[in-house]
Amino acid sequence: MSDPLERFLQRAEGLLARLEPWLPPAPAPLDWRVTLAARWRRGSLAGGLYPIQHLNCPPWSALQGIDAQKKAAERNLRQFVAGLPANHMLLTGSRGCGKSSLVKALLPRLAKKGLRMIEVDKDDLVHLADIVERVAHAPWRFVLFTDDLSFEPGESAYKPLKAALDGSLAGLSANVLICATSNRRHLMPDFMADNLETRYVGEEVHPGESVEEKVSLSDRFGLWLSFHPFDQDQYLAITRGWVAELGGIWNETARIEALQWATQRGGRSGRIARQFAADWVGRQGLKR
């Protein structure tokens, strides 16, 4: 070995030795036999899958007022874990009405059948191909879950998602299904100016290119599930169920305070019902 090359290698080794303590450790390989869910996390150089140690999965029985959505979502995922054709899922509608809770509740319900879940932030969808590659050959069925998905004008993160759903020559592996929740049905904002592009040919309506582009993303989800605000009776039934789930006692005082709680919060939803139940059961526990 020549002297210049030897000196270069020695300097490179010294540089790497100084840099190595500053580099984040590589994530350990996941054992999906004991890991039910993981989160994709970006590092300074590359991303990796990290196990979620404490799962936040509500009990299936606590999800009330959304029976039709529960039935459709569970059937679709049962097809998926059985190796049968299934659709990517988009859950849209009012905030706090059980969209993400439904997805999370399905994990322990179907885990013994091979279901696993990977949580992916919206900004990390650009790494979708890398994430799929990590699990493509694993003997499990993976739901890539993105919560509160929506895009603003100028954002390009939706393009990898759009291509992965239906458009790229390299499709998703058979053991991967995408599930997203959003308050927007078409995932992107609607502007009045978009409607000005609409053309009318006789009795036919031809939406403009902006509208077509926005609709084309949500259209690639095969199963749409819509969630709507609850009426008073549904809200009280959900609240009563959460009180029982948390070990509390439901009575007339709880009913009156639950209605007052909803009025103060300006709405009736499953999230508000659960928050009241936690407050009510906690207060009663302190009294005892």
C-alpha cells in the first residue's frame, strides 16, 4: 500500500471514530411475533421502524354509535388477514367520532390472526416505498396507518401515497394495506375558485382539472367510511358505556353533568364522552 493511500485511510478512520458517537444507533430488527405495532421514525440519515411499547387501543365494546362502520372495517380487515382481496380504507367525517379509535381497536382484535400495524406520519409518506420494502417478505399482514391525513396547497407528500395506492408500476406488496383517517373527504382543501373551472356541455358537468386532481387521491381508497356527529341519545349511550368501561357508576347526576359537559365543549362526540367519563369516574373515586 502506498504511503499517501495509507495516510488517507488512517485519517478516514480517525474521522469516522470521532463522528460515530454522534450518529444515532441503528434500530434493532423487530420481532413481529411479540411486536404488534411500530412507528416509522426518521433519523438524521435514514428512517427506521421502532416498536410501540404502550398501545393505545380502546376496547371494541366501548365503540358505540358506529356499528355500521365497525362491521364494514372489521370485515375488510378479516379478508385482508385471511389473504383474500381487500380494499385500502379511508375514514372521514366529524372530529372525535371514532375514526382513529376504530382502526386502533381492530389491532388487538385481529392480532392473533396475523395483523400488525405501522403508524406513519403524513410527512413520512415520502418514505412509503422504503417502509413497504422493510416488511414485504414478512409472514404478517401490515396496516400502514396515517391519522388525521390532509394536504395543503403546494404539499407534494400526497404523490407517493397516490402512486402507491394505484398508479405506480411497482405496487404495494400483498401483505400491506393502507388505512387513513381525515376530517376532509377528499383529503385536500376545496376552494371556490376550483368550481370556476367546471365546464357544462349540454346537460353534462365536467369538473375542472383542480377538482379532478383532488378527487383522484381519495378515489384510490376502495373503502370509504363516513362518520357523523352524534345526537343526544347516542352521546349519552356512549358516555354511559365509557363510564362502565372505566369502572364507574352511571346515575341521573352523571347524565345531567354529561349533558352540561357537552354544552361547555360545544359538541357531542365519542371523544367528549370519553373525556367526561374519565373526569366523572375520577371524581367519584376521589370521593370514595
